[in-house]
Amino acid sequence: MAFRILSSLILLSLGAAVSTSAIVLEEQPLRVEGTLSVPFKVNGTVYKTWVFQHASPAVLPTARPLVVLHGGPGLTHDYMLPLTDLAASRPVVLYDQIGSGKSSHVASNDSTFNWGLDVFLQELDNVLSILNIGHDFDLLGHSWGGVMAAEYAVRRKNPGLKHLVFSDSLPSNELWDQSEGELLAAFPEEVQSDLAVGFDDPVRYRKGLAAFFAVHGCTVNPTPQGVNVSFDYLFEDPTSSMRMGAALAGWSIIDRLSQITVPTLVLNGAADISQDFVNQPYLDRIPHVTHYKFEKSSHTPMWEERDEYMQVVERFLG
């Protein structure tokens, strides 16, 4: 099975090295609610990262912020907006990753832009720097965002990272592909065929994706607006998904998970693409790890069991 569903949920590239650097700007303090357009330079070209922040006034001076990494690449912060429920006790920071949503997009025929994991990690570095929170923050990554979060923790070893949450994510492409294949086998041939065409036929692809996602992606009916908005953005410009899908094969962080030393929470749903066996390496190899499974959820428990999800994350972050 080609990585068609993956291209909408957790894509990754291991492409050539990219020269990235932050633009020197005055630090922007966290606010009760607001947006920023943060300049971000890649190979001499200045792009913009769209950042959203939300917090209760009472917690701004002292509370540790939670930075949220959405899935995709190609999805947006919109489907992760339920995490702002936590803003009563901590600032919550979300942003659209490069190539997604309200952030800068890269032309599909731009051969000078080398898509790769490095550029996403540098973008995260840039956001942390501009907001002046890199010395003390928590990090939550959903699906592909969990791939980013794991690589950040292992590569950066930043003492400012205090807690890590892997929500419905994966430590290895092989395990994810196995899970996806098992689940997809239960669907009619028409759905499998629709998914196999990918963005070559976006109408068919979205139809197949909707059928699969209704069972293993988000079981809330009707589908929440934030989820629809994120997928609308993806299908308006699938460049990042299309450019990066082929490079996903073979990625794994399993052998490096023991290097994650911060307290870590692993979350998944009973009907999740991120099945229990996908998450087992996290539990076996991360020294300080806790697992929680949402029995009435699939891939988006922040929507499907919203109150319980927030309670679990809140208790873990403290």
C-alpha cells in the first residue's frame, strides 16, 4: 500500500540539508490572545510563520507555555484548537507549519526549496526564540507533530523542554504502515482504490479519505469545523504532502527513544491509526513515560473525548 493516507496525516522528509536562520527581531511577549507573523529565512528567502497564542491573563506572568504541533504536514492548527481549553492554566501556542494554512507556501515547481525535517525543526526553534519561551516550555505533537516533537527532544536536548506529549503519533514509519494496512483491509475495494489515487485525483482521494477518517480519524458527526478547515487547506495546496511523501519510507526513531529524558505522555484512541503496537516502543524505551488510551476515540480524542483529553493532559503537565 502506497503512503496515500499518510500523506494527509504524518508525512516526513529526510531531504538534503537546508540553510535556515531566524530573522533578528525584538522578542514578542506572550499575550492573552493574538497572532503573529514571524519571519523565517530558508536558503536566503524570507517566509512567514503564522502563530496563534491564547492564555488567561492570570497565568501569563509565570505559567509554563504549551506549544502544540499539528499533523500533516499540510494540515493546520485549526483542528488542534480544542487545546486552547487548557489556556486557563497555561499559555497555549499553536502555529501553521511552513507550507500550511496561513503560513507561507512554497510553489510546487520551486526546485530550490529542499523539504526536510531540518526546516521544520528550525521553524520551531524560531517560534520559541521570538516568543522567548525556549528556556521553559512543554511540547505536544499530534500525529506528524509527534514525529517533530520526538526529533526535537532527541536532537536539541534542550533543558528548557520540561514535558513531552505524543498524541496519536508514531515512532516508526514501518509500524504506522503496518497499522494503516491492517485497518484499510477492512474497507470496501472502492475506498481502497480512492485512497490509492492520491492527489492525482483529489475528488476521489478526499472521498476515500473521508470514509476512512470517519472510522479511524474523527468519529464526531458532523465532522468538527476545525477538522474540515484543516483538510480544506490541505487540498487547496497539497505541495508539502506531495513533495515529501516519497521520502518517508524507512524513518524511525525507535533506536533513539532512550535519549528522551523528560517526562513523556503517550496518548492514543481505541480506534486510532496509532494502534497500541505502534506506541509500544515509546513505552518500552522512554525512561519516564506514561500511557493513556481513550476508549471512545480514534485519531482525534481532543474532539471525540474532549473533556477527558484535557483532564489527562492537564494532570500530566501539572
